[in-house]
Amino acid sequence: MSNRELAKNLIDQISDAKLLYVIAYLQGAAVPEEMPNTETIASMEELENGGGTLFTGSTEALFTELMEE
């Protein structure tokens, strides 16, 4: 039995009250994953190629540094 067939058989055993939760989950699972935009892809490629900046401080210090730029 395939996973799809098993899922269909199990759905028939779920009460109507609980089926609402299953439907909500399935709707979320059926949505295709979002693709990152070009800027994000370029940033990831930069990091993979050894670029980028490493920050090792507090969040407060990071935001202070970003505000200075």
C-alpha cells in the first residue's frame, strides 16, 4: 500500500470534528515552498564563496553598528 493510499484510508477513520484540523494541515502542506528573491540568493552565494561579514557581539551592538553604516 502506498503512502497516499494509507493516508486516504486513515482519513476515513477520522471523526468530522478532528477532520477540520487535518484539512487545515493538508492545505498548508499543499502550498509550494517559497523561493528566495535574487538578493537573498546572491547573499547566500557570497557566503558559500567565503565572503560576507562575521559578527560576534550582542544584538544591541549589531544594531548600533548597522545604524552607523
